[in-house]
Amino acid sequence: VSTLEAVFLLFLNAKDYNNTILKAINLSDDTDTVGAITEGLLGIYYGIDSTRESWKKQLKRYNYRVSLCDKFNKLINHYNY
């Protein structure tokens, strides 16, 4: 419950993606979980283009992950008439 409270507080007070992620991972206690859930919500809301390029480049297999998301998006749009 405390994790979700922290995530929603961060998300509802977010002014942008990058600074909110930094706030999430700088919280005490369960920062990896708070950061991951916050990132998921912010990613949906702001989109991948709002993420710092330097952060994206550090992700392992970034291009592969993007191609999987693109395929998934095409699949969803195909059945979404």
C-alpha cells in the first residue's frame, strides 16, 4: 500500500518524466519497486520520446526492446479496427 501511495503521489505531482523518475528512485525504502512502477505509469503517459537519450542508450538491447514494442503496437492496432 505504501508503495502505491508513493507512486500515485509522484505521478499526480509530476511535471515531467525525467525529474519525476529521479524523485522516485531517490525515495527511501523500496526505491526499485517505486521507481519501476512510477516509470511504467510515466512511460504510458509521456511516451518514450520524453526519456533522456543518455538513459535509453544505457539500456541493454534497447533497439530489440523497441522493435518488440513496435510489433506489439501493430498487433494491437490491427485488432483495434
